[in-house]
Amino acid sequence: MPDPAPETPEEAPEDGVAVAAEGMLAAQDDGELELPYWLTSTEEAANTTFRQMVRRLPALLREAWLLGWRASRRTTVAVLLLQVAAGGAAAVGLISVVGVLDGLLLAGPTPERVRAAVPSLLLLIVALAVRGLLASAATAAHGRLSPMVYEAAEMRLMDLTTRVDLATFDDPSWRDAMERARDRGISAAQQVVDHGIEVLTHLVGLAAAAGVLAVLHPALLPMLVLAVAPTAWAAVRSAKLGYRSKLRLIAVWRRQRMLAYLLAAREPAAELRAFTVRRFLLTEVGRLLRISTLEEIRVIGRVVRTNLAGQALSGLATGLAYLMLFWLLWTGRMELAAAGAAAYAINLGIGKLSELAFTANRVYEQGLYFADFQGFCEMSWARAEPEPAADAPTAFREIRLDGVTFSYPDAERPAVNGVAMTLRRGQIVALVGENGSGKSTLAAVLAGLYRPQKGTVTWDGVDVSRFGPERMRERVAVVMQEPTRWPLSARLNIAIGRHDRPATLAAVQESARAGDAHEFVVELPRQYETLLSRHFTDGADLSGGQWQRLAVSRAFHRDAPLLICDEPTANLDARAEHEVYRRLRDLAAGRTVVLITHRMASVREADRIYVLDHGAIVEEGDHEELMAAAGLYAQLFTLQADAYRTA
Ligand SMILES: Nc1ncnc2c1ncn2[C@@H]1O[C@H](COP(=O)(O)OP(=O)(O)OP(=O)(O)O)[C@@H](O)[C@H]1O
């Protein structure tokens, strides 16, 4: 049977829905094109001048070397010394060329001239060999330093990203900064170091050529600079053309990457097929790819023309430099031997200057993204959680909240507003309220994930702000509303709840039984060692309810004095739900359990119930008291109970 012909994006928009949807996406593009998320760097780059670039270069190089220094002092010093030494050897080689020419162009019989040139020739050979060896050693050291810098930059970013408090994650400006730093900042850090080293290499070579020229005739030096200025101009202009093009394309790339992800990822694969949206997405990806291809072709044409102009002007200036040399020779201001050496030095110097201009431009270009990386590091450091102060107690009798208010960044009104409550050891405390009433946020405050802007949270009278946040969280176990599906083995998915202590399989199994997970885990192909991720060979996936049972087991395994369960049974079947609540009651002995659930039947068992509305506590008491009060709680309870009765 012949293979079905692959559909090309051009064939795709054949039905009205696809065309209408295409129009919809195209309309959205305009909005995104206005505000690409890395606009700041690009704008700065696009508007830069040559002078600004030269002025910024030393600071960038300093930062680059500092980064290398932090990654590995020994390797950084080795690279520096080897580069300088290789440059020194190159200078000796250049001077010996002068010696050779001097000897050969002497007046007198040829054998004598050759003999006079021999010592310099030997020196030249030795200098070239030494330079070759040193340059190879420098390349090897550089090769070691470069990945170390990448590793250090990546680790620094990860370290700072995980150090900031949870509220920072809700701040869009910080998230933007993180995207920029992650997207290009890390590789830029590495490249700034790489090109920074190249700048040094070219500087040493240039210094050698310039030194020789200055000795031979100082007037030749400005000619050298003149010869390379147009190439430098062309490099900066080409880079700017590149930035502007990226500025135009970034929104297109982002959208294309997003759609490409949707086409290839596992999660949307079922829906993509069920809704037959494949063609529609392929059309859109094809359209976006074409936009960027055409733009890149357009830009490369302009870059080639710019570089051609730069090279032509540089060639003209080089010709002038040689004319000047002839003039110096003609007017007897320079010996023939010196002129030969000068020609050689000019050639070498122009080569080094061109390379220097190109590399400096690369440093600057990457420096813009590197600045994003540094900016993010500084921003995150300022928001890092404080280092542990006082140690949190291993257990407590009472947690008290007083006038606790918490607002998300940029939110118009607080998500938790002036909450006062008391939680005692051995109690199950339920938080009840409609969607968005602030239950999860309050639970996060209790777990020490958010710091309230107003009010206090105390454990046995001690303000928790005095405890180091990490230490405090070690005393808390949380079952999240959407528990994380760790791509680890089933055993580790539970043991990670107490990853700091060695966990025996028996202990893990006990927690799994408590969370009602043991039964299905032993049915997995490799039981507790089964990798729970379909992204890897032999990995298995679980149902939503099974993941939730694992999360409950993980929380049990943590064995903390405060257990917070945010909708722990949302995906559970009736039997599993019943089991979890039965065990919660056992677990509450000696602990405090905070329970958030919309299943009112489970709430009724709680020792104390707090009803939230718009972030504030509007009712509190046990089930009987609240029913008698005939308020919001009684309304919610009766609604659900009626639904069951009529069903
Ligand atoms: N990360 C966030 N950033 C900004 N606002 C948020 C964030 N999370 C929640 N909110 C807002 O805070 C308010 C309280 O949300 P919260 O999730 O605490 O409610 P909830 O009572 O747990 O709701 P549900 O029953 O739907 O889980 C809502 O108005 C919500 O829009």
C-alpha cells in the first residue's frame, strides 16, 4: 500500500474553520509583536553606537573574567598566562622576521647576508614552535574553562530561582526576567567568556605588531587603525541588522515554538487528535516558519552588502598604508629591511585588528544578553528568602493567626484578609468557602509558603517569621490541589517526602498503605521501582486519582506535626476517599490537620470549621453550631445534601 502523501501546510486551509482560526491567530500575532519579552536588550542593541560599544567593552570583559574566576581560578589563571605567553612568543617571532629581513637586505655578498640572517631565522623557528605549543595549551585550558562557566552560570540561575519566595513566582516582571535569563543568558555568559578570551589573544598579537611598527616608524600606526575601521563599522552594523531582525521575529519564534510543542508533546496528543486540529496547527506553524525564513534571507542580503562595503573601504585604506610605506622608502626615511618588516607587520596587524573588531562586537552582542542574566541574578538575590534564623520547634501545641492579610503582587484586593484563627494539636480544622474565597492561599500562609504582609502567625507564641522558612517547612506536610507528578520511581515519589532521611522500602510501603497507594503500586510492572513517566523507556503513567493517592502517601511519609490537605480527594473514587478520611482521623492524633475540601460530608467530621468569603472568615464553629447559625455554611451544606437526596 503506498504511503499517504504528506500534507504540506499549503494544502491545509481548505475548510472555513481553519481559515477563520488562522485569522484569529494572526490577529493575536500583532499584539505579541508589539511586546516581545526580551525587548529591552534588543532595543538597546539596535540603538547602540560604535562609541557606546567601545565604552562598554572593558566592563563586560571584567565581568566575563570574573565569571571564569568564580568557575575555576586555576584554569582562568592558566588561560590568561598561556595566552599572554603565546602572544609574547608571537612578538618575538615578529621581531626575528625583522632580523631576518635586516640580514638578507644588507649590502654585501649573498653568502654573508644569508649567514647574517641565520641567527634570526633560528630564533624565528623557536618562537613559532613555542607559540604553537603555548597556543595549543591555551586552547586546551580554554576548552576546560568554557563548559565550567556554563555549568556555573546554570547552577547560579537554578540556585537563585529556587531561593526566591513563592510570591516572587507570581510577579510577572520577575518571570519575564527569568525567561530572558534562561533563554539566552546562560549561553551568553559562556560566550562572553569565550569571546573575552579571544579579545585578549588578539590584543596581545596586535600589541606585538603595533610595537614593531611603532619602532619602525610611528606614522604607520594610525594607518593600521584606518585600515581596519571600515571592517569594524561593518561588523557593528551587521550585528545591529541582526538584532532588529530578531526583534521582529521573536514573537513569531515564540508562537512557532509553542505550536511545535503542542504538535509534539504527549499531554495534548490525545486532544489534538480528538479535535482533529492537526492540519490547523501545521498550517500555522508553516506560515510562521515562512515569515522567519523570508526575514532571515532578507537580512543576510543586507549583511553581506554591508560587509562588502566595509571590506572594500578597508582594502582602500590598506592600499594607502602601503603607499605610505613606499613614500617612506622613496624619501629615504626608512631602510629597505625595515620596510619589508613593516609590510609584514602591517599585514599581521590588520589581520589582528579585524579579528579584534569582530570579536569585540561578539562580546558586546552577547554582553547584552549576559546583562539580562546578571540583572536576573541581582533581582533574585534581592528577593531570596532569609537564611535560617531560629530553629522551628519539632512540635507545637497551638498555631495562632492574628489579623493575617496577604495580597498577590498587582492584585487589587487581598486574597486573605484580616484572618484570625487558632489551630490546636490533635485537631482537624476545615477551611470551607466558594471558589476563589482564599482557602488555598490561607493554607499556603499556614505552610510558610507566603509571608503575610500584615498580621502574625505564631507557633506556641513565637512568631514564625523568626524561624528560617526552610526549617519551618520541614515541620509541615502538604497535599497540593494539583500534586506534582515527579518523573521518579514510585518509591522515590513517596520517599521524596523525607528525602533527607534514608527510607527503607518497608517505611515507604507503610506510607503507601496509609495513602491507599500500595495496592496499585504492587500491580505496576516493576512495583515500587517503576519509573512514573511515559517520557522514558519502560516508564508507566498513573491515573489522576492514583497520582493523588501517591501525593497523600508522600505527605504521610513526611511525618510532620502540621498536615495541610488541599482538596486531597478531588480525583478519588468514593471508596478511596472514605479510606483517606478514615486515616486522617488516626493521623490527627498528636498532629494538626488542615483540610480544604468542597465535599461537605467530609467537613462535618472536622473539630473546627472556618468559612471564608472574599478572603475573610465569616463563620466559625463545629458542624452543629454552623448549621444552627443558618449562614453560608448551612447553605453550602444543604445544597450538596439536597443534590444527593434528589439524585
Ligand atoms: N498565584 C496567584 N496570583 C494571583 N492571584 C491569585 C493566585 N492564586 C490565587 N489568586 C487569587 O486569589 C484569590 C483566592 O484564591 P485561592 O486559590 O486561595 O481560592 P480558593 O478558595 O482556594 O479557590 P478554589 O476553591 O477554587 O480552589 C482568587 O481571587 C484568585 O484569583
